[in-house]
Amino acid sequence: HILWPINPQMLSGLLSPQQTISIPGCAAQLFFYLTFGVYKCFLLTAMGYDRYVAICNPLQYSVIMGKKACIQLVSGSWNIGLSTAIIQVSSVFSLPFCDANLISHFFCDIRPIMKLACADTTIKEFITLLISLCVLVLPMVLIFISYVLIVTTILKIASAEGRRKAFATCASHLTVVIVHYGCTSFICLKPKSQNSVQDRLISV
């Protein structure tokens, strides 16, 4: 079993300062965390494409963004999330773990788990970095391109009211993108740290 002193498991965790979780339970927690996290990254990219089509090709929107296209974008995002989680969890939990079983973190995350390994984790950390770059950079580049084209189209709109409405259409999505990718990039791409307290603070 693995212990982690901070993260309560729902209400039951509030009754004890130190919670235990089995290795399979920890793997499951990490699996779902990665699946939904990566899914969200690519779903935001799909939403960016939706905004691009709505503003840059409004007359063809119903044709391009039909039911089939929407299902493909959502299922594609979900499949990428599942694939990434399977690769990451398989990679991390193939490591041999030492007797030390205390995770100084809120939940079963990749870096805290790797600190428990008895083997060299350099290759595993490199794989994690590569996957993080692909999951973060590729969607960010696609969203950036979408918004460059969107802004270019909006600036060509003659009326100020039309420009305002077009910008308002994208404002909420752009805000979520900036907050999500800003925080996620800082957490996933920051240099390796030995300061567990700092890591817990950043994860909040």
C-alpha cells in the first residue's frame, strides 16, 4: 500500500490525517486523472476549431460542423486521452518501488510516484516530458493558429457592433484556454524539484 498524508478520499479522508491507497488504486487514480486531463486539452482544441468555423466560414458552419464531425472530434479527443493515460500509467508502474511508500502529495501524480522507484527513472522522465510536450504544445499551436485566423477575420468586419459580437463569442473559450494551458504548462513542464512542499503548493 501507498500512503499519502494530504489528500483525503472524499469525506472518509477527513476523519484521518493519513490515508492509504493500494498500488492498483493509485494506478487507477492516475489513469483517470490523465485521461480526463488530456481529453480536456484536445477538447479545447476542438472547440477552438468550432469557433474558427463559426466566424471564418459562417455560411458553411452547419455543413462542416455537422453531427458526425462533432462526434469525431469528441471521440478523437477521448481516444487520445485514453491512449496517453495507458502509456503513462504502464510506464510509471513498470518501475520497481522501494520500501518507502509515502507520497508527499495530494494525490497519485507521476512525479511523486517516480520518487518512490528503486531504479533509474531518467528514461521514464524523458518519456513523460515528450508526452507532455505533445499533449500541451500541439493543441496550443492549433488553437493559436485558429485565433490568428479568427482575429484576422474579425478585423475585416466593417461594423463595430459586429466585431464586438464576434469577440464576445470567443471570449469565454479563450479565457478557459489561457487559464488551463497556463497552469498545466507550468505544472507539467517545470524543472524537476526536490521540494515536495513547493510541488504540493503548485498543484493547488
